[in-house]
Amino acid sequence: MRKIGLVQTKDQIADVLREYVISGRLIPEQEIIQEELAEQLKLSRTPVREALQLLEKEGYLERLPNRHMRVRATTLDEIARALKIIAEIEYELMEVILARELDISGLNEIFGKYMNACGAERIDQARIHEFEIHRAVSETTGFGYLANLHQRLLAGYPGYVIMNSEKGPADRVEGIKRIMEYLILKKKPELKAAVDKYYFDLAVCYGILTGP
């Protein structure tokens, strides 16, 4: 396992280890010994222990009787259902935006940057803007708890697929365009269908990314 480098805080370490789990670098049911992991990553034990505890709470790891951790086995069906739930949360947030007639100029600005990056084939930049679009949805509502929940869920499987899938932003641009179009036009049934379809496609991409 490679050294993390300048990463020091528990949240930063958790971000890296979460990606290791989601990507399959840490395989299902692999046992993790805190002391060995800290040594491999060239980090002190305390933030590593705290990062592992955080991932345990998030459901990526489970604690063994010997107090070691193990990567929790997660099926593609479970992940697909999780993405479906995230889609439901995101649509609920969009309903709040519509019901309260909230200002979406910030969301539109990020969408414009996303489209420009896609048009110029700046793939890495487009991926970042695509992820920012989802974050901007929850930030626009001003809801603290629900926005925080939405963004923590985004940091898991959706974020990994958006940032790593070979089917890049150009393959998902029509889905994002439909979501933004229906949000602006306040077409709720079409918006709901577009959000569901987008997250279904992410689930398919994740299956392709991680293989059989």
C-alpha cells in the first residue's frame, strides 16, 4: 500500500481509505490491523485509528472480536439500492428548491462551467464540476442536516464513479442537461425520472469499474 504523504487528519485519511474500499484496493473481508496500516502509510496511529472508526460508522468496515477491523462485504445490489436512495434525497432537495423558489444562479453557474469543460474536453475539470453540481443542490436549500447527509453520501460511491469512470462527463452530459432543464422548467415528474436515470447509470458504471 502506497504512502499517503502529506495527508494527516482523520478525515483526509478516511477519504483515502474509503476510496481504497470502494475501488477494491482493500478487498471484501480483508482484515485491517491498525498498527500495520499506520506503518504502511507512514502515519501516526491516532488519526489512522480515528479514520477507521469513522469508516466503521459509515458501514465500510466492521469490527472483529479481536478489535481489528475488516472490510465489509457489499454486493452490487446493495450499492445500487444505496444510489437509488441518494437519488431520492437529491430529488427531495430539488423539490425544496422549487417549492421555496430558491435562487439557483450559483447552480447554473457551475452547470455552465461543466458544459464549457465538456465542450473543451477538459475531462478532469468536468468531473470536478459534475460533482460540484450535486453539492450545490444541497447547499442551495440551506438545510443543514439534510444537506450534510446528502454530501456525505455523495463522497462515497457516487463521487468515486464520477471521478474515476472511463465513461466520463461527456457520456453523462445529456443526463445532467435534462436534470437542469427540468429543474428550471419546474417539471417535477420529468425531473424525478431524470434524477433516477442518472443515478441508475452511475450504478451501472460502478459495476463496470469494479468488474465481476
